[in-house]
Amino acid sequence: MKIAIEGCCHGELDKIYSTIEFLEKENNFKIDLLIICGDFQSVRNEKDLESMAVPEKYKSMCSFWKYYAGISKAPVLTLFIGGNHEASSFLKELPYGGWVANNIYYMGYANVVNFAGIKIAGLSGIYKSHDFYKGHYEFPPFNPGSMHSIYHVRNLETFRLSQIKKPIDIMLTHDWPAGIYHHGNIDQLIRIKPYFASEIKSNSLGSPQNERLLKLLKPKFWFSAHLHVKFSSIFKHDTESDEQKITKFLSLDKCLPRRKFLQVIDIDGDENKKFLSLDPEWLCILKKTDHLLSVDSYNRAPIDQKENVTITDQDLNDLNEDFQNCFEIPMNFKLTAPVHSENSSQKPESKDIYLNEQTTLLCEMLNIRDPIRVLLEKMGKSSIINESTTQLYNDLLDEDD
């Protein structure tokens, strides 16, 4: 199985796909899956640019909107996590993941999916200690503070990931695990990025939460981006058994000419299962931790270890029955916000936020809550969230405006 790994996308989908096409022709192979490690920038229209935390000079429609509109289609199944430069008003619709366009799947705040028998976990955003224990309180229109805090990793997602017991093949994060640079060519890294030296000396480069997950989950591969440099290392885990476990770490650059932003890896997979599917263990974790969901804007106490999840055979049997033993993710993408038009000087009218039917479906299947609806209820719009269909919610939001 050939999987292409890309670093920071920065909205350059056309260039990434053309690079893959070139590699396929040059090497006479076919890429089965593309993984993008953040800063995807899923901008649907001009309104989405208002929710993207980048300097004004970088606010550009780029090429994603054409895939969202159906003008273009991703030539390879594409999976991505969020970074710190995203169209947050769109991604907030999909806290548990979902299609942002045909053949392009977002992992949500945190997720575990399977592709061809390969178990892939992902954590969106970057770590900032001052927001880590807050809830998902951000709601558009964002202010300068919430526009940044929305992409900061939260305790709930790292706790959920820490509950995974079954082996992970691939782990995705935007920022690096803290200390990972000590397990590769650190001198070369500092030569390329000399201003990293002080952060490395103080051990403040990277995320301590990612470091904790690395040591706990022990995935075969860990892919990151964020720091705009290619860097690889091999992390050797301490184990109680004689079997040595290692994690191969790779971070890649952003999509620019003469930059090392793409790499193809070979990994064993099932040729008959080249599709994305939900992970039963992860779904059970979501169900058993839904009571921990918070939309509070203040720091809460760390999630206590007494909340640790135990998944029984009965839990899995019940889940199989609810899903009729079918966990393949349906291609149920639908437009929510209006599409950008290149030929029109008039911007399409677009709401600040939409409810997404993909989220509605998963929440109903698992009996868990959509953070957007919890926020709407907190804002006194309970008449909207008690309606039965997502389309009706969106119609009512229009009327409420």
C-alpha cells in the first residue's frame, strides 16, 4: 500500500495533486491514500476567510473551493487533520470528522479511522497550555482571541486518545511531540532552523501532550508538520517485554517549490478494503466520554483518571448491532455554505455557522452531543436545536438571523 504524506497544505491542493500525478507517472505506481498534516485551509467562500487566523496578505481563496463546489474532484482519497491556519467556521461543523468535499475527509478534533486495515489516529490543532483545560466554547463570528484559541488542543481530545488500547499504525498531529528532536539528527535540524536552538535547550519545542501520547500509544509511524522543515527520527520505546518497539517519526515542510513537503511510504494493507471506515473502539470511547464534553470558556480541572474507559465485549456487540456490522464511512458529503464564484463581484450570502448532517447522523447513532448544538442551547436557541432535521435547523437559523 502506497501512502503519500504531505506537510502543511496552506490551500495548495492543486499543486499537491499535480505533484502526486507527476510521481505516479515518473515511478509507475499508484498512490492509495494522501494524508495532509494540517493547515489545510478548507475555504468555501469569502466568508470563511474571516475565520482563518492568518495575516491579511495570506487570506486567499486558493483552490479548495473548487473541490467543495464539485468543479474539481480529488484524484486520490485524501485524509487531513487541522492545524493552526484553518477555515474554522467550516471545520467546527465536523467536530467528530467528516467529508469536506467528495473524496476529502477531515479527522475532526480527534479521531481514529481505518483504511485498508491500517489504523490511523489523528489530533487536530496545536498545544497551548493556557487553553488546554477549556471547553470548545468558540462560536463565530470569532474575536481575535477565539479565532486563535479554537485551534488549540483540549484535554478532552488527548484524554480520549489516551484511552486507545488497540495498536495504532499511524498517528497524525500538526505540532511535534516534545523532545522528538533528540532522537534524530538534531545538529542538522539546528543548522536548517538555527532559531530552534533556544527552544530545544529549554525543551519547549513541540507539545508535551503529544510526547505523552507517543509514549503511551507507541504507534508504528508518527507524522507531523507545523515547523516547515523535513525531519525524521526513530523513537525507541521502553517496554516491559523483550520486544523492542519503535516509532518512525517524520515531519514535512509546506507546499512550496524546492521544499521537501511530500513523501511516499510503503505499508502493508488489505487491497480489498481501500476505503475509510469508523473504528469501533474509538466509537465506544466517544460514547463513554460524552459526559465530559464542555463548552465553557474557562479552565476546568484536568480530567481525572477515574474517568478511564473500559470497553467490554458487550459494548462492542451493542455497537455492531447499532451499525449492522458496517462501519464503512458513507460518501455523504453535502454542501452547507454557499460556493465561491470567480465570475461574480457580489459575495454569496453566508451564515457564520451551519449544522452538518454528517455530525447529526453520527451523534444520533452514538447518542452523543454536537458541541454546536450545546452552544446554541446555552445561547438560548433551544427552539432551534430541538427540531428533528439538520436542514430545518439551518432554515431556522436563517429565520432567526
